[in-house]
Amino acid sequence: MAAKIFDVIVIGAGQAGLSVGYYLKRADVDFIILDNQTQSGGAWLHTWPSLRLFSPALMSSLPGKLMPKAKEGQYPHRNEVLSYLAEYERHYQLPIYRPHQVQSVERDTVHNCLKVSDGKYSWLAKTVVSATGTWSNPQIPEIEGHQAFTGEQCHSAHYAGVEHYRGKRVLIVGGGNSGAQIYAELAEVANASWITRGPPLFLPDEVDGRVLFERATARINGNDGDAPVGGIGDIVMVPPVKAALDKGLLTSQPMFSGFTDNGVIWPDGNEEQVDAVIWCTGFKAELAHLTPLNLVESDGKVQVVNGQAVKEPRLWLFGYGDWASPGSATLIGAGRSARENVPAMLGFLTEITQRSN
Ligand code: FAD
């Protein structure tokens, strides 16, 4: 019996994978989506309990289905995003299989396609979409004495809320939205300090996720001069951040220069004992499964043009960040990059199918 070869296998069922799935379903191609979680939601499953989006509901919808209005204010709570994503995949009956931790994507020269494996099972596909996000690849800077520090360290990827830190001396490192939001809530219950490399950039109250998306698109299209103010990492005035700023709580101090065994060394040489450090220092793309293709560059990215890998045209990347396609790490950008790049992928699929017949 001839081996089954899918038109497309999508790896990852977060917002990027679902957006691609929406357009694949409409095009009636033979595809599946593999995801390593036990339930829907992608990275949103792991964000801290109080997280609010920095983009309003209407500007955070995936293709075809509007996100319902936020229950409170204009910025939805992460639980509302989780419900929306669960409903989205149910509504469109996307063929998602869980949990499958894809370990490798490699070239199958016998069937002239790509082979996707989770260690136990393998699947063949004419094209593969990698949409594995960044959540499982958190970044922590190398700071002198890092290993010797016996206090707690946690990345924002694993931060689970204020209770654990009540009354403790805590440093929150990182000047983006995660750092601002986590510090804003910890400043109320802990002896917290916010550590940033430079002065934090607060956006005007009216600037939200939509404006940041437009900014990212303009930058990539080379129209930076006309772009609205603000970059994707600048701080959006979601209600808890605005409340902390209004109370005068949102002040930051410069980065410490090293660790001692029970604390940190400040730039003036003073040492201080601290209980915990929370790193809000970002993420890189999770691309370990692409190792056999030998495409991941030293900066942790894959060279792409409009989502298609330059050195392996059967591989497409969605989500991850502006390098994959403008604003594609946001809900609204995930939908737009799928709308723009999936048609090209379908054209490519037709071309290679005709060539092989
Ligand atoms: P993910 O959501 O991470 O989905 C990838 C899926 O692939 C996951 O289910 C993952 O478990 C799975 N996976 C990974 N590796 C494998 C593998 N090897 N095999 C199988 N499955 C795998 N965006 C907005 O639009 N508005 C906001 O307000 C906003 N706020 C944010 C606040 C914070 C603090 C953070 C960190 C992000 C925020 N974002 C926001 C961005 C957004 O949450 C993420 O960028 C987004 O979840 C990325 O979507 P994705 O589909 O690319 O990846």
C-alpha cells in the first residue's frame, strides 16, 4: 500500500497554527495539526492568572470569528482568550491531534516529502508549517554569579501569581509588558523592585495592540517614518499598569551587576539580600524539531521570505515574531500573516503536486 502523504502538517495549535488551519480548511486540502498540549490554548494556557491582553477584543480576533467583547473594560482577561481559542477550534472543526510532541522534521528522500515524527509515530507531508511559538524557549541573560545564587529564580513563562511572593524581597527584571504587569501587581504585596536596562517606555493611554501591530508592519515595509508611535515591546497602559503608574509605583532602577549567594550586587557596589528574581526577559522561537533540516541560524531564526523557508521551500513558519511575518506574534497579526501567506503556500502545493504527477 502506498504511504499516506498529507498535503500539509501544521505543528502547533496556538493562535498561529489555528489561523493557518482556518485557511487550509477553507481550501479543502488534506491536513492535520499536531500539538503537544493536552488541551487548546497554546501559550495562553501558561500565562499568569491575572494577565490581561494589551490589545482590545475587537483587535484580537482570528480569521472568520470575532473575539467576544471583554467582560470587564476593553482588554480581555487571558481566560477569555482561552475560551475563545477553544471555541474557535470547535467551531471550525479543525483536525487537531493532541498531545504529540514533535521531535523532528526531516527530508524523506524515498517519498520526496517531509517526515514529521514524535518519537513514536511519524507522518509524511508535502509541506510542513512550523507554528510552535516561543513560550517553551524562555531567555534569561547570563549575569555574573548566576549559578551561586541560592534564592529563587523564575521566568515570567512560569510565574503563577502574587501569592507565592507575599512579603518577600523580589526583583522583577525586564522593561517590557510582562515586567510592567508583574511588577504592578507584586508592588502591592511584596517588597518589590523593578529592574530595567534603560528607562521603561510607556505608551500613551490610547495606544494599544492594534497600533503596535501597525508599527511592526510599517517598520518591516520600510515606512517607519509614517508609523504610529511605539514599538511592540513598549508598555501598553492596561488597567493594572495604569493604576500602578497613577499611584507612583511604577519606577524602575538600573540592572544589578552580579549575584552573591543570597542576593545581588548593585552598580554602586552595595550588596543586598533578595528572596527571588523574576526574569521578564523574553523568549526565542522554539525550533528544536527543525534541527535535522539544518536551517536554524546562529540567531535562532530561519531565513524566510513571506513565511517560506529559503533553504527548504516545503517548510513554512508562522507566528514567532516580525522576522517570520510582520506582527505575527500577536493575535491580529497571526490572522493577517495566514491570510497573506497561506495562498502562496497553496500555490506552491499545487505546483509540487503537478510536478510529481
Ligand atoms: P503558541 O501560542 O505558543 O502556540 C504554539 C503551540 O505549539 C503550543 O500549543 C505549543 O505547546 C505547541 N508546540 C511547541 N512545540 C511543539 C512541538 N515540538 N510539537 C508539538 N507542539 C508544539 N498577543 C496579543 O495579540 N495581544 C496581547 O495582548 C498579548 N499579550 C501578551 C502578553 C504576554 C505576557 C506574552 C508573553 C505574550 C502576549 N501576546 C499577546 C503574544 C501571544 O500570547 C503569543 O505571542 C502567542 O501565544 C504566540 O502564538 P503562537 O501560536 O505563535 O504560539
